[in-house]
Amino acid sequence: MNRVVIISAKAMLFTLLLTFNCTLMAQPDRFSNVVIEATQLTDSVYMLTGAGGNLAVSVGADGLLLVDDQYAAMAERIAEALANVSGTAEAHQSLKYVINTHHHGDHTGGNDFFAKAGATIVASEAARVRLLARVPSQDNPLPVITYHEGVHIYFNDDRLNLVVLEGHTDGDTAVYFEGANVLHAGDLFFNKRFPFIDTDSGGSVGAYLSSQEKLLAMINDDTQVVPGHGPIARRSDLMAVHAMIRATHKSVTEDIGAGLSLSSIQEKGLDDMYQSFAWAFISEAKWIETLYWDVIESNAVH
Ligand SMILES: [Zn+2]
């Protein structure tokens, strides 16, 4: 009897190891066909897209500065893209700063690669706390410069205004290149998509909306806005997403007030005009779920 138990325990361990190895082996495949594409926004600022969050790069006499760095598996391809946009081989070695807009792995995965090449990692103190809690620091170097409300970085004849906001997490940084008039909004802006709001990391719909209002007040119609995810945008695109969040939040609040359950609200769905915001990661049902629990939670007596 005991022997059977031992054998089946061994079999289970073997299956577990096999699954674990397959997961590890499957990891690079996910990115194998991803190409980094660069879009020039101004003389000195580029947007890079690939897998994970969008990047912004400042290129000039002071060297390079990167906002976000996607996944570890993308780091070498990002380095190649930096070489292309700067016209310098080994450009990542003149990368001075990497700003992390927040702690999520699709925005910070390249920290190890770029810190080893000499870059200084910069993030909000709250994002650093989240990074510290998540990974052993030897695998992902922590930010060495942090701030609570914000900081200015003077770089490549521009002033970068880093502003700490909340809503996606409890430590989101928006980076406004004042001279270039380019805003990297981090994940406070998913262009043309339902947003992911990480309520487990201190995010909330209310804070997300008020942070978007602050971003809208910082920029003008000429500002080029790099969203955390989705195509390059203008202020009007941010306004459209903001209006969608407000309207769908109101509609779910009313449905809850009328006594509808989560599943009945999901079954009913949102207004047809919001269908196009659904995407692989946040379906309409998932967005309704986020709104539902946010309303329930904010009405709860604490
Ligand atoms: Zn995120």
C-alpha cells in the first residue's frame, strides 16, 4: 500500500517537473516572432512597441533614456532598436536611465539587462516597494532613485516631469517630456481598450479616473501621448477612453442599484458602442467584473 503511494507521489512529482519545464521552455516561443518597431515622435523622442508595454526613448547628446523596458526576453531586441534609432552600435551602453512607470513585469522585465549595461533604474517609491515584494533583487535590480510625488530629470535639452499618480496601481508614474510635448502615460491609459486596473496592487476605478483628469489637464491638442498599451494617441483619444470608463462605471452602478447580479449584468452587456474596447486581456465580461467589484467595494462599510 505504502509502495503504491510512494510510486504515485513520484509520478506526480515527475508530472509537475515536466509541466514546470514545459512552461519554462514555452516561454521564449511567446516572444519569438515579436519585432520591436520604432516610431519617431520628435527630433529626440521615439516610441517603441513590441510585446508588453510601449516604450519611449530620448536620444541625444546626453545619451539615451528609456521609459519602461517590457519583458526580459525582449531586452536584446530593445537594445538593437536603441542602436537603430541612435545610429550607434552598442547604444544600450550609453543608456543612462530607465524609468519604470510601475512595477508590472511587462514594463520592468528588461531592468536586469539594462542595469548590467550601466543604466540607473528610476521609479516611484511605491513601485519599488512592489518590485521588492515580488522578485529576488538579484534577478531584477531595484530602482536606485525613487520619489514620492514626482521629480524632474533634465536630459537631452528637455525637462522630464515625472508625476506620481494612482489608479492602475498605487504607484504609477506619468512621464511628460515638456519640450518635446510627449507624454508617456504608463498604464493609466490603454488606448482604444478596456483598461486593466490592478486592485490587488492598490488600483481603483475612482483613482484611475481622477488620474486621467490630471493627465488631461497637463497636455494639449498637440501633445503626442504614448499609452501603456495600444497605438500612439492624442489628447482626444485619452478623452474617449476616459468618457467610456465614466459611462460604463455609471451604467454598472445603476445596474447594481437595480439589484442585478454580476452575471446578469455580464449577460446584458454594455452599450454596443463600447464593444470595440474589448481585447484579448480585458474582455467586456472582465471589464464589467472590474467595475462591479469596484462599486461593491467602494460602497462597503470599512
Ligand atoms: Zn501594468
